Amino acid sequence: MAQRDIGCEGCGAVLPMTISSFSTDKTSVWFPGKKCPMCGSEKFYPVIPITDTDRAQEPEVSLKRRVLMNPWTGIAAVGFTVVVILLVIFWPRHRGDRGEKVLFFCDKCQEVFYASKGSTPPVKCPKCSERAGHRAAKCSKCSLVYSRSKTRCPFCGETQRGVLNTPEEAQAAMKAHEEYVKRLQEMQEDEYR
């Protein structure tokens, strides 16, 4: 009798054995119901070789299905998603703005200070430590220095405003506002006389 490969589905062992239709005590003979001599599994059967004819009859699996059924596809998709999320969270928002400083105005203590151009308002004020700093602007009518977060000048209600870039511009605007207030007071005193 010829020997054939007998395979175990439990442990994966493949052993050459002679096939018999009835039970026997010989270790090199396989019969229906024989347990695997390696692991004791009852799933111990003759191996059926796959021929070229069998392979030709199998349906062709599309590339899309092979990719979707591959477990590595899901792992790669999850990994890619995690990387994208981390990039969105930690990537600097304004790479070109790094290091460049601009003027901010604190709404709490009216301090004018420098902070990075890419900072997201409200920025922490170095004087009062409150997060109330916004880009500094000056009113085009009364020269009041205030934050650009306001749409109108708090003093005169003007909507036109200019951006301040240096502390010197802010000092000049504050001085111009004081002069504007003095002129306004003088005009009001002249009206009452």
C-alpha cells in the first residue's frame, strides 16, 4: 500500500501514513476516527492535493476584494488616521509667522505688548496675567488704542481703524488721543459759555 500525507487541523502536523478502512494499533496506519499522535486532536484527516484543474475552477478574486479582506488594510487605515489626527493637532498653524512679533492690546489693563504673530487670541498679558490680549488697533478718528476684537471704537464709535506695528506708533496714537480728548473738552466748555 502507498503512503499518503495525513494532516492535523489542530497542530498543523503532516505525517506520511498508510490508509486503512478499519481500526488498527499500528502507529504508521491511519483509519477513520484516529487521533493525531502529536496533539491528540480528532481533526486528523488525509491531505487532498490541489491540482491545476482545481485551481482553474476557483473564481478570480478582484484586487479590491483582496485589499478589503486583507487584515493589514484595516491596520494601515487606522494608523494613517491616527497620524493625520496627530498632525492636525500638533502641527504649527502659522509656520511662516514663527518668531515674528506684533503688538497686542490687553482689554483688562490696557497694556500694549509684543507677542508672536501666530498666537491665537486672546493672548496672556505679561502685566496682569489675564488672557485678554488682542491685536492692537487705533481709531482713525480719535486715535484711541484698543483691541481689534471690537468692531467699533469704544470712545467715539468709529468703525475705521488702523493696525499698530510698533510701540512707538502706539505711544504716538495715545498722545494723539489725549490731544483729541483735550480739544473735545475745550469745545464743550466753549459751548457752555
